[in-house]
Amino acid sequence: MPATTRTTLRRGLAAAAALPLLIGALASCGYGSQAAGKGDKPANAAAGADGKKLSASEVRIGYFPNLTHATALVGLQEGLIQKELGGTAVKPQTFNAGPSEIEALNGGSLDIGFIGPSPSINGYVKSKGSNLRIISGSASGGVKLVVNPEKIKTLDDLKGKKIATPQKGNTQDVAFLNWISEKGWTVDPESGKGDVSVVRTDNKVTPDAFKQGSIDGAWVPEPTASKLVSDGGSVLLDETALWPDKKFVITNIIVSQKFLKEHPDVVEAVLRGTVKTNEWINANPDRAKASANAKLAADSGKALDAKVIDPAWPSIQITDDPLASTLKTQSDWAVKAKLIEQPDLAGIYDLTLLNKVLKAAGKPEVSDAGLGAK
């Protein structure tokens, strides 16, 4: 073999041997790997979106497959939360009820969750303030009283009728019991029996119960309310009308206190993602509606019909503000209904990281209504 040929061959073999080392070196610098985003795995298990090392390799986020959890649906579907986390992997989990999500948070299998005000209050009080913090708002509104128009034509017609709520002591149940009390009617909060029969029914079952005539209406969140309308129901009352500023918290973001203490950088990254998600939703309502529906389809195997999602979507206000004063009001309603004893809610909020993110984004800070962590 000629000397020049042998030299060329040796150089080629040396280059081939060095190639894996070069690829490994590039990968360790963040090159040659996919960027984290929609449908992608995290790019680098060490760095966040700003290039800084984050303190956890993953974060477990829980939410409901409901339109009132649109921040989670869209933020996950569009990769906006994952983008802020960089190489810290999002591990999503879906829940159908607040108690099961609180149980997961308490049991250490969940780090951050989207959840309603009543389970947030119950979880905080039962743990004597030791298990969770509310760290942001997510949504307001999206709750309606839908009735059979052949049986109920006015609000006074509810007396003697059977009206469903999702669960005893849940956010809608508490609001309906308070509304009944304001009417001067009485209902036993435990049994639901009284001037109005309050029938605690899972939202998944409520549409069938309505069609079968076993209930005359329901005080429920979206998209259940619009499903009932599509089955012939009529909206008799939008709960938004009962609130002075037409705003009330329907979804909070909570975090395990342990996770918040050990991984504040990860929590801050998630909040950057939710703030950017909320901004995108409000700037692009039609695209956001389609994105939320795509995520619902992925989670449940079926998208919502246009006749359901189109009227439901605009009734939900997406917001970073936890509307803390309205959570206190809802707590007072639960006490009034004798569903809970007067709770000590001092410390239920920690909006420090949210307000840091909002300030950095040039947005106004939000209030904890005097219920912040000391």
C-alpha cells in the first residue's frame, strides 16, 4: 500500500474514533439536542430556559380536564410551561376531584396543582397550614345555573326542585347554598334536603341525569354548564353577576410547601410559564380555545363539540390574580352553611415569586388580601 494511502487511512480512522467524543462534548454544552417545547422532551436535564441550573430534574403538575383549568391545558399543550423549565421535565397528572389532588399533594406524589378555592381551603385547614400554599391565580368565572326551562322559568321556581352541584362542600355547592340562604330558604347542608333539593352529582354524570329528568337543573362549572344547554337547558343565572366586581376565583395554583422550600427556582420557572400562557390566551382567544380543546381530546380521547366550547370559553376569565378577597368570601359562605368551622387562613398565600415574575414582565403586582405567609 502506498505511503500516502496509509496516511490517509490512519487519519480517517482517527477522525472516526474522535467523532463520538466530539458529539458528547457538544451535547454537554447544550448543542445537538432538541429544544424543549411542544411535544418534545427537555433539552438538557441541568439548565432552565435562562441557562441557569435548576434544582430539580422534574416537576409533577396536576390539573383537571376542565375549561376552568385552561392555563394548564394551554400551557402544557403549547409547551409554554416546559419552555421556561428548560431541562426540568414536566410530569403532568389529571384529577377529577379536589380531594384526590390534595391527597396526592399531601402524599408527596404531586408538587404543583391547579385547583378550586374550596379544596384549597379544606386542604390548608385540615393540615393546620402545613401542606400547601396558593402561589397564583388562574381563572375566574365560568359557573352557571342551568335549568329545564319547561319546569323552571324564574329563580323563584327553584323552590321544591332538584338542583345538582358537583360535590358536597365544593366551590359550586358552597356558592349555591349561600344563594339559597340569601333567598331566605333553608337546606340541610349535610343531606341537601330542604326548600330546594341539592343533589350532589359528579359532573360527568350530570348531563345524563339532566336528560333523564332525575334533576331539574344544576349549578356547575364549564364545560358542564354548556353541555346542559346543548341538551335543552337554559342559563337562568351566571354566578359572575352575584359578585361586586364580576370576578371570583374558580381556579388557583397551589404548591407543596416542601417543594416550594426546596425548589423555589423551579416554582418560579413554572410561574413564568403560567404568566406567559395567560398572556397568550388573552391575546389569542380563538387559538387558545382550539389549543385547550386539543389538550382535552388528548387527555380524555374526545374533543368538545363547538356547540359546547364556543359558549363556554368566553365566560371564563384567565388571570394571574388569585382574587384573594373572594376566596375569603367563599370561606365565610362555607362557615355560614356550617360545612366548616371558622378557619384560620393566615399564611395560605405566598405570592412572592408570582409578584417577582409579574414585576419582571412589567405587570402590576397582585394582593394576598392580608392572608400571606409571614
